[in-house]
Amino acid sequence: MLTPLDYLVIATYLIGVVGFGIWAGGRQRSTDDYFLGGRDLPWWAVCFSVVATETSTLTVVGVPAVAYGGTLTFLQITLGYLVGRVAVGAFLLPRYYAGQLQTAYAFLGNRFGESMQAVASVTFLGTRLLADGVRLFATAIPIKVIATMAGLDVSYFAVIAGIGIGTALYTLVGGLRAVVWVDVVQMGLYVGGALAAIGFLLGDVPTGWWGEAVAAGKTNLLDLGFDQSMGRWLTQPYTLGTAVVGGAIFSMASHGTDQLIVQRLLACRNQHDSRKALIGSALVVMVQFALFLGVGLLLWAHYGGASVEALGLQRGDEVFPKYIVEGLPPGLSGLILAGIVAAAMSSLSSSLNALASSSVNDLYPRLTGRSLSDDRGLLVSRGLTLFWGVVFIGFASLFRDSSNPVVELGLSIASFTYGSLLGAFVLGLWHRRVQQSDAIAAFLVTIVLMTLVIFGLWHSPAEGWVFILNPSDAAVAREGLKGVGWPWYTAIGTAATLILGHLLALRH
């Protein structure tokens, strides 16, 4: 149970981080300062900010849940992440820096036209709201568990609103510079909390736990998938082939076409620093995933392999919060919970700034027909940051009844559109005959196609691949249906966009 000391630690963190963010942001004189930190941020800070942004609470509570209920094969996905980021550094970053762009989608505008830029930007806005809505909801999970244990009736919405308002304050005032430096602090907090939890768990677990974990197959790092048919192999999200190929293409999209990450890379002092920040973030993510998978494995040993239901919980994502509240000493529980909130705030602040940036640079000139002065640009930027903060709270509330593991849900949401985005960028880079109308049509058709793939494409042991749009849980269990593994979504979407764009270009 939490003590007054824990509550004091959490409250001190929340007040301190808002104040630090406002101070670190300094004074902004233009939208370039507000959205890109004056293009003068050190690469290592950007590296940690990228990691903190993509990590969020999905990692802190979701990845331990993956290890608790499965194995360590989730770590394979980081190999693909590294390959994908190397590709982004080689092919996309030079284009962004050559044009001194403020957003990723300005590249599409320069290559195809303003309509393609606007379509990509609107798609980014919708995807980011949904994906980070899941991340914000994920933060509410441990907070709600704690409140229930303390006898408090606190709704998910109240938790979401509280975190959203606090984050919006320093993001609105300090811009990207505040976001990046707060991310650095927040990353140190949640990583330190995870290390502390591992230390205490190692002291709690019974002797011989590692041998038991090995015997149960919990320590498996590699899954080649050779024991599966080709159809089943494509349904497994964490086989080595899926991780490397699917993870690489997913990472190319998430770190090469998503304004959330590209914005940070453009804030570095030069292209060389940007590439170091990008590739370095992949190495840090490997360590982080290993760290939180280790937490999940130790939790499995600590609770004797008990099921989630046997622990009195509703979802695997609640296992780590349960241990934080019940198994850690006063003060440390509050510190780790503050780290969980920190992970959420880092992602949310990044999203708010990126959404405002895309709105101002990609959409505002097209909708109003005029450019912005520095003073008015800052005013509009802050107003949009506040607007998106309010909208975020509403989107996060949509996921409060979800029963899926939040880490997988959050990653799969982005995959609806990542393939279209990456495909459009590749068309722009290497297919000169493709015109704006071709790119837009291929982009939109692929999004529809991916919706059908994600909700309707299933593999049946008896019938092979079948199309059943959104079958019931009972039908899935009865027929042994499995969907396409989420790392393949982006690869499929990218291929579809490239094929459609090429075919449409043959008209010219």
C-alpha cells in the first residue's frame, strides 16, 4: 500500500517537472524555435528524447506483461528497428536536411504538391491521436489499480485528464526545447525505477528460479519459426524473420515518415548529429526492452507463474503495477509510479508539439491562404497545442474498455497508415513518373486495404487464408483463426502503395 511518502514523491515530481519544462524551454522568437528548438539541440539529448517518446507507458507496463505471459522473443523486434533506422539515416535524412524542412510531409509537398502534403498531414494527425490515445490510457492503468487498492473511486477519465493538463502546460509554454530536456530527465527516472525494481525482485525470487524459467521456455530469445507452416509463420509477430523484416520496415515508417520523430531529428545541429541520434536510439531501445522484459521474467518467478486471474487482476498490464504497490518499500513505490507517469508525459508532450507543428506548417497556409508572422505564428502554435491537448483526452477515453495488451494495440494502430506513408515517400524518392493524383489515390486505397487486412484477413489451420470481417471471439477460438502478425502490417501497406502508385503512373 502506498504511504504518505509515496504520494509526496509523486506530487513533487509532477510539480517539479512542469516547472523544469517551463524553465528549460527558454524564450521562443519564432515557430522554428518553438517546433525545432532553434535547430541547435545536442544529438545525445535528441537521442534520449526519441527513446523516451517511443517508449512511453506501453513499455513500462506492457513489455513486462509480454514477458510475464510469454517469452523474451519480443526482443527480436529491436534487430529490425536497428536495420530500419540505418536505412532512414542513409536515404531520408539527407532529403530532409537538403530542403531545410520543418515537417516530414513538406518533402511530399515539394515532390508531389500541397494536396499530397495535406493528405499525409491529416493522416498523421488521426493516427497519432489514436496511437498515443492508447499510450495515455496505458498510464491510467497503474494509477487506477493503485487508487482501487487505496479505496478511492477514481475514473480512467479523471486520471487521463489530470496527466493531459499537466503535460500541456510545459509543452505549450516551452515548445520542443522544453519537451526534449524534460524527456531526458523523465527517461532517467523510469529507467532508474526499472533498475531499482529488478534489484528488489532479485532479492525476492526463490532460489533456482532461473532453472525453472529455462525449463518452462520463458528465457527463449530466438524463435526462427521453422516449426510453423508458411501461413502460420506470417501470423506470429515475434519470429526472427518477422522481427527483422517487418520490424525494419515498421521502423523506417515510424522514424522516417512520422512527424513525431522526424521533428526531433530536424532539431539537431546538422545531418551527422541527426544520424547519430537516430541510430543511437535503436541501441538504447534494445537495452530498454531487455530491461523491462527482465522485469516481467522476474515477476513471473516472484509470483510463481500464477495466472493473471489468480492474482486477482483483469489484464497482464496490471502485474507490474501490483508489484510496485505491494512489493516495494515506501518512497520507491512513489518514485517508480512517478516514472510511469513520466513515460506517459514524455510521449504526450512530444505528440502535442508534433501535432501543432504539422497543423501550422502543413495545413494552416493551405486552409487560410496566408503565411504567419513570427509573433502570430507563436500565438497560433500555442493555441493549437492547447487544442490538441483537449482532443487527446477525448481520444484516450475511447480505449478504456479495451482488453488487448496495450503494447500490441498501440503498435498496431499506427500500422493502419504507416505503410501508406512509407510507400508515398519511397514513390517520391525513386519513381519520377508518379504524379500527385497517383500518389494520393494509392495512399488512400492502401489505407482502406489495410483496414480490411487487419480486421478481415485470417489464417485457418483447416482452410488456409480466409477473409472474415471482424469475427467474434468465439468464432476465432472455435476455428483457430490467427491474424497477420502486426509487424507485417507496414510491409504489406508499403508494398500495396508502391504497386498501386506504379500501376497508376503507367497512364502517363
